[in-house]
Amino acid sequence: MADLSVSLAGLRLRNPVVLAAGTCGYVREAADAFDLGRIGAVTTKSITAEPRDGNAPWRIIDSPAGMLNAIGLANVGIERFVAEKLPTAAGLPCALIGSVAGHSVDEYLKVAEAFDARGEIGAIELNVSCPNTADGLQFGEHPDALRALLGEIRPRVRRKPLIVKLSPNVGDVVAMAAAAIAGGAQALVVANTFSAMAIDVETRAFRLSRGRGGLSGPGIHPIVVRMVHDVWRGPAREAGVPIIGLGGVTNWRDAAEFILAGATAVGMGTALFIDPRSPVRVVDGLAKWVERQGCRTVTELVGAARSAP
């Protein structure tokens, strides 16, 4: 059997499949659909310092090539998460990645430090697409702001690998990846959702209560494949920083494409809303693909895309 195990900055995963933040509950809710021992890791909801109710309905809608969401980071906050949700991670048969969100450096620090102190969490993901209340900008859209955020977090969060989830809504995702790595990121997620909008043509009303939201699903997959490859070929490969490719993976072929583009691991999110058991089929398909490629390990295929003969 092919060896599907991978390493994310020292965090060992049984296989490359990671359930994305905000798509599978807090910790082990996806276990209602399949054995979590079959995948590599679960990512928690993005947790904030204080509880958040999120946006009013509608905050998630369908799209011909995926879905749009403007959930608004609804979550119970770090104190309740640690007290009520994190204990369910006991005996979790896969790795757990804690996702952090906030509107200021202090908010990110509060959650990241709490995660860093917990043995249940194997790595910390910084979701840097939230507005910075000091200037209305987003940490994930401005290299200087991202470096400044990491400059505060990295010296105080030392026990766990630090993953930065990049926004695709930037002029140069490679420059943002370079800024994240320079600031101390040990792994990258490429990428978050694309800013988008939908309008009801009969009522002329925005379909999402907030107006705009994030587009995810199969429609964004080819764009993210290019982004993964650009980031891997640029700062990530040289620095030895692994990438989690995230965007529109619904089957093993999508996952294999990310791996060939340069991703060490593959995130799944929107697919869970369509078929919660799809991650298991992706794992099985990847195993057969690696064998057909004549490889012993999936890592041999990371970044192995080539020009057509």
C-alpha cells in the first residue's frame, strides 16, 4: 500500500486530507458521517476572543459552481470553546488544527496563546482575512500588516506549528506568502474564499444579508491550483514551507491536482455540505493514484507537475 503520511512543519498526518475550518463543526461533529481515523486532520471553527453570533440570514446560499457564505465567524468564543468543545478532542483519531480569527493583534494573541497551551491541538492556523479595526484593512491583504501580526504572535506562540491561511483577494498572493514566511509561518493554507456577490433579479435584493460573501467550491478550483503552484514555486519551496491546498476539492483528482501543483496536504470544505463522506473516497482514490504513478509515498508527487510532452 502507498504511504500517504505527510508532515506539516512537524505535525504528522496519516494522510493529506484536512477538513477545513468552519465546514465541519468545532471538533468531532464530522464523526457522525465517517470514521475520523480515515483522514489526516480536522480544523476547528475559527475561534475568536469573544463569542460571535455572526451575520443574520441569509448567510449561506448556493451557487452554480459552489456556494457563497457570509457566516460572520459565528462561534462560542475562546473561553467556552476550551471549557465545552475542546474536551471532546480526547481520543480524537486524527490531528486537530486550531483556527484563530480576530480583529486586532490582541484578539489573535489571546486565542493563539490559549491554543498553544493545549495538548489537544497539534497546530495553530491564523485566519488572517478579518478586518483590522485599527485601520479597516485586513491583515491578510497587506504584507506589512501580516508581518506585524506575526511579529507579535510568533515570539509568544512557540509550542505548536504556526499555519497562515492566505486570502486570495490580493494582487499578489506570492508576496503575501513571502511576508507570512518572513514573519515566521511554518505552513500555509492557499487559499481562503473569494470575495463575491449574488443578487435576486426579481426582488433586486442582495441574496446574502451582508451583500457580499465568500465564494467556495468547484468554480474556484483551477484558480487556486495556479495559486498553489505559484506559491510553491516561489517562496514556499525554497523555505521548505508546506502548503495546504484549499479550494473546490470534491474528488481525488482535485486533490491530486493540488499535490502535483505543490501542496503537501489538501483541504476540503464545500464538498462536506454536498456529501459528508467524500473525504474517505478522496483518501482511497489518492492511495490508488500514488500506486499507479509508481511511487511509494505521496510526498514524491508534491510539485511534480510538468509541461505537456
